[in-house]
Amino acid sequence: MDKYEKAKNISTVTGYSFQNTMIKNANIKENFFLLKRPSSWGWATWRNKWISINNIKLSHQFNDKDYGNDLIIMSKKKNKGILNSWAYDWTIKHIKNDKFCIYPKFSMIKNHGFDSNATNNLFRDKKFYSKIKNSTFKNYIYQSENKNIKNLSKLNYDINPLMFIVKLIYFTLFYEKSKK
């Protein structure tokens, strides 16, 4: 945390990373990399950056698929008042304001948010399970976001077209009624 506290473009750090095959395919050479889409799994930020980003006004119309089409589903849920997540706002504010999250090359945390108590994980997906790798770092050099790294977000969070349509219909037509 101390290492990146003064970096104006880094607003979040996470212990989560994508599956090892995805990292390998993205050709990430350094121990860390930057991505505009933050991860709220095993994350941290600094008080001043939290305040700064939270003070940004947000339009909930978000249609940018570059960081995963799941954000479009979340936008619909947010507009209906059925999304219970601070992380969605944090993510959109990151992307729209050129803020970055620093990720480790290999995941250092395990997400337990896939059980029956999960609040925003109605459709579970095994791709979010990652093996933890214990590492010690000699340097904290990071690789900046590029096309391959940006594509990691899309590959990880994108919903296949059929599932996207199913979720879109479900959250547009049925979800609100079932929660009343």
C-alpha cells in the first residue's frame, strides 16, 4: 500500500487475479499489472482516494462493453434499484475517470462468495475460482494496461451471448417482480 499511495492513477489494489492461462496468454511479464476495472475481492484503497472517487457523480447509464458485458446487466439492475453493491459504482468511476487497480500476476486470495449467502451472485461461474500462489516479490514493478491486459477483463467478466440474453431478459422482466 505504501508503494503506490502517491500514484495518482492507482486507486485500488487487489489480491485477486485471473486464471493462470489467461495471464499467460496476455503475456504479462511483471509481477503486477494495471487495469481500469478494479476487483473487489481481497481489495484495499486509501482513505483520500476513496473520498475522491466517491465524490464523483455517476450516471448509471453504462454501455461500455470493453471491460465486460456483465456491467450492462449490472447497470440495468442499478437503474431498477435492485443492485446491492458499492463495487459497481466504484468500478464505473474507475473506468470513466482513468483510475487503475493494481493486480498481482497470480491470485493471492480465494473468493468464498459463491455459496448460498452470496448477495449478487445468482449465476455462479467456475472461472472465478483461482488457485492461490504464495509469492515473495523482489520488486513491485507493474505492467501498464494494454490491449491484452484490457482484454483480460473482457474475457473474465464477459457473459457468453446466450447467457447474456438470458440474464438481460431475466433482470429486465422478472427479477424485479420476484423481489417484491
